[in-house]
Amino acid sequence: MLRQAQAFCVSCVRGVRVLSRHYREFLLDPGTLFTLASGLLLIAAILSYPAGLGTSNQVPAGARWLYFLSALVGSSYIWWSALQGLRVGDFTADIPVSVATVAALLIGQYAAAAVVAVLLLLGSLLENFVAARAGHALEALARLLPDRVTVRRDGHDTLVPLDAVRAGDLVLVHSGERIAVDGQVVAGTASVNQAAITGESLAVDKQAGDSVFAGTLNEVGALEVRAAQVGEATTLGQIRRMVAEAQTQKAPIERLLNRWAKFYTPAAILLGGLLWWWTGDPMRAITVLIVFCPCVMVLATPTALVASIGNAALRGSLVKKGATIEALARVDTVVFDKTGTLTAGQPRLVRVAALNGLASRDIVRLAAVAEKFSEHPIGRALLQAAEADGQTVPDPEGFEALPGLGVRALALGRPVIVGRPSLLAEQGLSLAGAADQASALAGPGRTVIAIGVAGEVAGLVAFEDGLRPEAVITLRRLHALGMQTVLVSGDNQQTANQVASLLGIRRVYAGALPQQKVDIVRQLQHEGHRVAFVGDGVNDGPALAAADVGVAMGLAGTDVAIETADVALLGDDLSKLPHLLGLSRQALRAIRQNLAFSLGVLALAVGLTVVGVLQPVTGALLHELSSIPVIANSARLIGTKE
């Protein structure tokens, strides 16, 4: 028990350090400090005298001062914000809340003033926190580039800082290093994982004449690259710029209360003044301001949103802000990235063709032994396939990696070559009898590898990046909700079409690079659609930011995708998406019901105030009681099932 407590404390301290390091500016913002101070004072007041929330009479002096200080601290920041808005002609919820808190303080309703102030400040705090987190997406992109680069100048290899590299430099990239520039390979061969840019699931073999991108990973081999673009001019640099631009251009969903504030505030003040003039009773005027307090209206939206966010979190989906729920409710088109989103993002062995009488299991085992020391994804897939079949995979007696081509090894006493058919041809093995079978195996989305044993082509193996198990049912449920679905992919048209046909997707875009994905999203928006984009990679970042709602695959997704997106599916489970869309629609209905109820209570309260039935205390009490049905209606969203 003591060890658990110590571990918990250590985790807390580490969390505080990370929070203070990454969000120092946010934590020191005046709005954050005022919100925390007001909220802590309100919590202390409630703990000392909970009944103070329902009445202003017979409250102990200590609790009364705590309620008063909470209201004053929170309200003072709201008053300042309201004044700033008035100076620029911006009528926000700060103005009616300011009037309400002033009126409540004047008649001694300190608890009511404190609750209203803290609720509004917490909403602003959450929005500011999301904005602070968005900046980490760009930091994550920057971490894809190395700090120092090896450059060959005047016949000498020199390690220089990244910002010292210029277009035209010859950059050396060793195995395991990230490529720092966009350019062309002038010498060497290697397997390059460029999923961060193109979204391709398998590493791509590079040789002289091929293009490479900054931020991609050289998994195996060595390359000499002539730099064409460096810094912000690279594809990765453009992705960073597009993410930043999309985040600044994407306007937040305006709150309903803010849209009404320009009419709401003058109406409250005018009605209070007229009532004072007509009755000569200033208490009725103050009561009108109290019952006009937007407390229930303030509760109407955030309570439903918080309940929906809690429901989503319990089911493995992280919704970053309340406005996302409203945006999700209006989505009519879902755009999916293919690799790592609809597919697993990992190659798997799907077919084995034996050519010289050797059994298929033996071919797989020999190839797995030969590839055991390989870092290539194909090698790992062969090893996994052999182990899944219950076979033992000993170490090879000899091993030689042929970067960008395959491997050559001595496996179980036999010379084995595993690689592209061209590699076997170069080694003198004839593929004449295997050409037709290779073509048959090379279906959409597949990679075919040849295996040579003891100087003969023993077999062919085909790998495929399969669909996620839940993809088919997820797409069916989305179609049942009336959603239009769209597939975008960096892969070839044939592969993209095959995946789309399996899932019932009719609109397909293949060979799409990051900027083209953004263009597709904006084209759909221009057609009048509300778009949700679902992706997992760095290359999806700009599209995630440009869409009305960005949804990232949480565990498989990169940090950039998760930070940029509005929603993260923490369990990488696509089947949560239809639930989120249905839940958001229910939340929007609950918000409308809450607002209708609050407006009804407002009309009733004003009517009772005009005829003198309500006094300030009873008016405040009515407002307190009217919040219960609103909270109850919102709370039911927590239990909404899939």
C-alpha cells in the first residue's frame, strides 16, 4: 500500500513537471489564475457550508466571506473581459453575466454570483487549454528531423547543424537515421519508411534516381542524397505550415448564449429600468436582473457537453472540447485515410506459392530464418508468420543484408536469398517459370517477394496490409446513419479501389499527398458538407486540422495526429465512431431541450416578478431549483449506450 502511494506521488510530481514545462504560458495566464482562485474559494465555501448554495440567510460569517470572495474574484475578471468586449463592440456572455453577478452581489446572493462566475470561467479555461495543446503538434513535427547532418563537401564528410545544410549539398544518410532534406538519391540503396509523408504502409526501396522526403526514416541501407529543398521548403516544412494555417483559419463554434447576448443584455437592463419606473420599487428591478441571470442557460450547454464527453471517455474516445460534440452532430460526410486507419498498417503474409516441390511451411521457415536479423517490415512479417504456425526459427549461420533489395543468408545449412524478383535474377536464378504466378499473386495492395533456395527459385510469398476487423461493421453503421463516406490514400488507385469496394465506399481518391488531402476536405466543405476526417499519420495532420472534426487513431496515431485532431480513439477502435456521432446528436437535442426549458423558466420568473410574487431571494431560489431538471436531462447522456 505504501509503495502504491509512493508511486502515485512520484507520478503526480512528474505530471506536474511536464504540465509546467509544456504549459507554462497557459498556467500563468491571468484567466487561469483567476479561475483557479475563484474555483478553490467556491469549493472551500461549499465544504464549509453546503447549504449556502440554496439560501443567503443564516450563513456563518466564515462561509459567507468565502462565497463573497469567490464571487468577487471570479466576477472581477469577467467584468474586465466584458469591458474589453464593449470597447470593440463585441457582445459576449461576459456582459449579461457581469450584470447578473453585480445584481447578485448587491442583494447578498454571493453563492449565486460565485457559481455563475466559476462556470463561465471554466468554459474559457478549457478552450484556452485546447489552444495551448495545439502548439505541440508543430513541435512534434520538428522532432522528425535530426539536429545534425553528415554532409560531403570537397571530398570530406562533415557533421553540421541542420540549419547549415543548403540546397545542392550532398547529404549522407546511414541506416537508422532520418532523412533531413527533400532530394534525389545519387548513390546507394536503402529501405525507407516514408509513412510520415505519403502514408504508405510498407517501406519503399530507394536507389539512385529516386526521390526522398525530409522526416522519413532510413530503416536499412545507406544513401547519398542531393538536397533539393531544405528547411521550410521541404514537404515536411509545408505540412507544418499547413497545420498552423488550418488551425488559425478554423473558427470555433459560437455559443448560443453569445449569439443572443447583444439582445439579452439590453433587454434585461431595459426591463429592470421600466419596472423600477412603473412600480417605484427598486427591489423588483434587481429581482428582474437576478431572474434574467443566465445561470440556467449557462448550464444548459456545458452540462450536456460534459456528460457526452464523459460518456465518450468511458468508452475509449477522447473528445478534447465541448464544441466538438456540436460539430460532430452536424457531420454528414466522413473521410477516411486508408493506411493505419481502415487497414492495420502492418504487412502480413497472405499467400505462399511453392515452385520447386518444397513444402509451403518449409519455404516460410527458411525465409524466416534468413530474415531473422533483418530490420525490414517484410522480414518481421515472415518471422511472425512462421512463429504463428508453431515453427521454431533458429539463427541463420550466415547473414548479409542487401539494402533496398533483400537478404542473403545460410539458413538451416542451405543458401537462401529473399527479396524482390529482380534480386534473384541478378543472382543468376531464373524466374521464367514463376512470372505468371508472380503476376497472379500481385493483386491490389499486395507485395510479392521471391525466395531462392540452393540456386533455385523455391517459391513466392505475397504480403498484404489487411483491413481492421471492425472496419466493415463500422462503415455499415455509418451508412445506416446516413453518412457519406470517402476514402483518401497515398497508395495506388487499384489498391484504394479494392479497399473501398470491400467497405462499400463509393468516393475514392488515390495517390493523395498531404496538400491534396486538405484540398479534398475543402472541396467537400465547398459542396456544403460538414466533414469529419479520420487519420493516423503526420501526413494526415493538415487534413485533420482543416476538417470540421478531426478524428485520430489514438494508440497507433502519431503525436501530431493526436494533438491536431479534435477526437482521439484511444483504443484504435473504429467502431466507436458511429457511437460518437449518434451520441453527439443526442447531446444536441438535450441542449435544445435545456435551452427551451430555461427560456420557459425565464418567462415564468419574469411574469411572477412583474406582478410582485417573486422577491430577490425567491427569484434566486427559483433559478437554483430550475437548474436541477437541466442537470438531470444532461446527466442521462452519461448512460447512453452504443
